[in-house]
Amino acid sequence: MRARWLCLAAATLVALLAGCGTVGISSDAGTQLTIYSSLPLHGPSAAVAEQIVGGEKLALAQVHGQVGRFKVYYYSLNDVNPTTGEVDPGLTAQDAKVAAQDPSTIAYLGDYNSGATAISLPLINAAGILQVSPASPYVGLVSSLDAGQDEPERFYPTGKRTFARLEPDDVVEAAAQVQEMRRRSIKRLYVLSDEDPFQVPLSELVASDARNAGIEVLGRESLNTKTGLEFTGEAEKIASSGARAVFFSGSPSAGAVALWRALYASQRGMRLFGSSALANRSFTSQIGPAEQNTLLSTPILPTSKYPASAQRVLADYERQFGTRPEAYALYGYEAMNSVLAALRAAGRHANNRQAVIDAFFAAHQRDSVIGSYSIQPDGQSTLTRYAMNRVVGGEPVFYRVLDVR
């Protein structure tokens, strides 16, 4: 599965990179600048994307679309198949190509999904454009730790770092998961993932961290939850291994739901830990009585856990759009706001892509709506807070904040 997905992605990139012609780093984009956003506007993540887009629009509206002498325009693009809601390599690459070939482009906000970012990043990097993702936690986008072959180098054809993400990455999530396991005195663990190449590394990080914490890892496997719906045998094997807890990293598919139900049925005392991709109602509403044993990690904290400046932004969002958002809107707001700050810092050179990249990475300890943070030279955020959710009545419900510093 990993090889097939990566081959498809590579073929798409080769074709589109070849079609980019002489598009490259722009030295002067004029006084009209464009910021593109690429997010999953359809499917199960559409509600999240809507809030992120709303946050981006709000941040730009608050400066009246103007930074110094530069007028800033915004375009929101979709990176998923409208029918299935799944990442479409062709659509994702087309979004990136549109931005790369527009001489006015000064920044690219996206993508939300790590697989989509793996497609867009080489194209955006080749054009020398700053890219800021509100999420995309896959470790290989910025680090070689438990990453795929030639990662992260293959994402940066220019050899220069142009990408940053705001949410904590897989390393932080793994540490938060193991911290919660230790709180609960878990001694024996079984680690699973689906076959998504951007989910597997998280399970490997959890297994490694668990061993280092003195937790015995009795097994680690990747399962086909895309088409598989029968996991009784697998669940019984795990139960008979003596495991007192299972960690699963994967997408909220029907197969993941079937696996969860089978694990609970095989051993009702077993604690079930799930990755952040599962912390949404499309998964939690279907797991039935297994919810009482379920804990799901997420980088999205309750809005009350963010600074006072965040509360003002949330109130402004509600006035603007007529609904009170979750913290996703804050990440969209900060993605746009951090780029606008880089434009201001670049001054009269705000139409120069490299000047904006340099200004963005030179900023330290931004006092923002998502907390005080810096972007490290590799593009990783210094934010380290993660939430753990329980499931109550089919809904993910905040339980506690874990800080893994």
C-alpha cells in the first residue's frame, strides 16, 4: 500500500514539475500579492477546513487586505476528491501548480493532511514560496526520524527549507500517548496501524517511546482497515498475548471501527488508545460500548485553554460567520497571521519570496492565539501541548492536557 501510494504521488509530481517550465523564485511580485490556501473542502474533514478557511479570511480582513504598500489577495482551493473526500494527488498537485505559476504568489497555506502536503511541498518549494500548514504532522516532512526513504530531502528540491507547520508533530503525539499510558500504569502494550504510509511512523514512534518508558511492547503490526472488516481473529490473538492496552494509528474508516469493536469484545478490560485522526465523531459515534475504554489524542485543545487573544478572535469569528468555532479556526487565523507578520517584517521587500521566507523563519517566540511558539530551522513548531479525549455518548470529550516538554 505504501509503495503504491508513493508511486502514484511520484508520477503526479514528475508530470507537474515537468509542466512548470521556467517557473521559479520570483524576485519581485509587484505590489499585488496572493496567498493561496489548499484544504479538504469536501468529505469528513470539510467542517474542520471551513473553520480554518474562516480563520484565514478573518486574519486578512482585520488588516483590510493590506500590508504597507502591498495589497494582499486570498484564494481558497480544494485538495480532495469531492465525491470520496479523500486526498486526490492530482487535485492537490494542481492546486500547488496554480500557486507556483502565479507570479504574484507570496505564500501557500496548506495542506491539512500530511499526504497532501507530501504532494504540494516539492512543487511549492521548487517555486521558492513560503508554505505554512495548520497541521500535517507526519514526521518525515521535516525530519528523517522514522521517516521514509530520502525524507525529508525529497520534499525540498531547492535544498532550502520553505515549509513550516503549526500543530505539534508525530513525535509530540507519541510522547503524549506514552505519558498517558504511564499515568494509567500500563505495563504491556500491543501497537497497530493501518497501511497509510503517513500513519505507520506514528505507531513506530509510540512503540519506541513505550519501550524506553519500560512498557513491554508485545507486537507491532500494520492492518488493512481500508477494505478489511473482520478482525475477530486478530483481536483474540492480541487478547491472548497478555496485552493490557492497544494503540492504533489510522484513519477513521469502517475497518477501524470494526477493529475497535472486535478488540473490545475480545477483552473488555483492555484500554484502547487511538491517534488524533480518530478524534472525530465519524469514528466515535460508531464504536458502541468500546467507547468506555477509549482514549484519543488530539492537538486541538478546548478553546478555553488558549490565550486571551484567542478568545477575542473567536468572538470576532462568531460575529463574522454566525457560529462559534473550535480551535481549528485559531490555527487558520495564525497561519495567515504569521505570513502577514513576515510580510511586515520584510518591509519594502515583502514582494520578494526569499525575503519573506527569511523573515518568517527569523521570528521567535510569537505571542499568538495558539500560544507562544517559535518555528525551528527545520520547520517544526515548538508547541508541545496535546489533549487526551474520552468518548461519551458517541462524542469525543476533552479529558486532560498533556505537555510533553
